[in-house]
Amino acid sequence: MTSPTDSPSGAEALLLDLEAQRCDAMKRADFARLREILHPGLTHVHAKGQTDDYDSYFLSGGTHVDYQQIDRSDLKVQVLGTSAVMTGRQLLVAVRKDGTGTVRIDSRVLQVWTQADGGAWRQIAFQTTPLAMSIT
């Protein structure tokens, strides 16, 4: 996820691991784990521009699709005290549960993480900008 010349700090390494856990939880539809990773103040902007908060994300985000693939690449993390910005690419493939097709989105993603009470890092913002989208 980082280039071989990068040596991530402890916080950067932890955030990269949390991002891998977030992607894994999405693929497994592990909403309990996602609730732990995502911040209650979440703003999540989807590829088509619709926006969810924490509560609406769990009513719409991921509940209508089965995630087949979520690959992250070129991830960069900038820790700024108790906040961090993560940028990178994401390739997402999801099958719609209503049978209307498979969605493939290649995008650039901007995420903001913050340390919640107790020091745990949680994702508070997510914005995806598609480079290519298809439904088959």
C-alpha cells in the first residue's frame, strides 16, 4: 500500500491496517466491525454524489450490494496530530442484490480519520471520485 521506500510511522501503519480491515468488513458484510471503524460523525460521499451520514450509511451503503472486490493502491497517509488524511486509488466490484448487474468503479478516494475519545482512530469522512464506472 505504500512504496518500498516509505517507512510508515506507527500511526500511519495503524491507519493502513484499519483501512484494510474496513475493506475486509465491507466484503464480509460485517456491519458490526464497520460501526467500530467508522466515526458517528461520518460524512460518506458516494461515486454518484449521494451523501450518507453514519446512520444512513448503514441503511444504504453496502446493504444493497455484495462486494466482490475492493482493492486499494497508492495509499498515502498524512498524520496531522489527532487527524489524518488518506488518499489513494480504489477498485471496487459489487453485485447488486436486486439482480440489476455488477458495478465496477475505479476511483480516487480521499478519507479523513480522527482519533475518537480513548484514542481509537475512526474514519470520519470518505469521498470517492470515479475515473471509470460500469454496470454489466
